[in-house]
Amino acid sequence: LLPLRSWHLIGWSVVALFLAASYPLTKRFLAIPQAYLGVAFGFGIPMAFVAHLDAVPPVAWWLLLANVFWAIAYDTEYAMVDRADDLKIGIKTSAITFGRFDVAAVMACYAATFGLIGWVGWQFGMGVAFYIGLGVAAAIAVYHFTLIREREPGKCFKAFLHNNWIGLSIFAGIAIDYLLANGSF
């Protein structure tokens, strides 16, 4: 028989499976399906806490919210590429919903992402390396602004693809900060 923690995690996995499987349908009825995508992609955050602590502390929900804002930002960049086609076939996207404010919305979502992650880092006493990584990620987001401001599909797609560098910068900041704090460097 599995321990209670395992059953708890299996329950969360069922929810995660539902979220991932139902995401494609959201483009028919949600104005910003990218928010649902952020929940579906980020559901591993509370699941990791359940696996480790058998509980979901508030910080997990703050990190999930940061992930939602990040997904809205990067997937809106992608949606800006397909806006004309999406309008023709009648699906909904954040690029259509935000309209002429799409670029501002992307940048506001990046700001919310970095603000939430920075706040969580502050709560956990993260050091300078963490904030340098977050600053590099923010600089990359500013670069994305230069790519998407004219709404050229090729440049919007480049910005979308470039989000791996944002994630790497944040991860590197966390990893280096951890190594410095634990005397591994």
C-alpha cells in the first residue's frame, strides 16, 4: 500500500493531467487562454511541494502565479505571430484580447513575473547572485520589447523562442546563490 503522501501526489497528478489535456479547448471560450496554459504548465510547482512536504504552502501559489504571468507574456509573443490566422478561424488568444495594448501587456506580465519571483526570493533570504540572475532575465525581457514593439511576426517568434534564456538566467541566479550560500564555490 502506498503511503498517504503518494496518494496525495497522485490526486494532484490527476488534476495536472486534466489541466494539460483540456488546455487546447480553452482557445474556444477563454479570452486569455495563455493564463490557463500557465496554470497547466506550472502545476508542477505545487506538486513538487506536495511531493516534498505533503503540503502546499502559500509560496507555491505565488510561484504558480508568477508562472501564469510568464506564460501570458511568452505565449502572447507567440500569439502575435498568428493573430491574423487566429482571427480567421475564430479562436481566442491574448494577442487578440489585448489588441493594440499587446506589447504593453507582455511587458506588464514580465514585470509581474519578475516582481513575484523577486518577492519570493526576498522571503527566502536569497542573495546577490539570485538578484543578478533576475536582473539578467529582466534585461532579456527589455530586449524582447525591442523585438515585439513593431509586431513583426518573425521578431515576435524570435522573442517567444528566446524565453529559454529568461528561464536559464533565473535558474542560474538561484543555483549560484545556493552554491555560494552553502560554501560550494
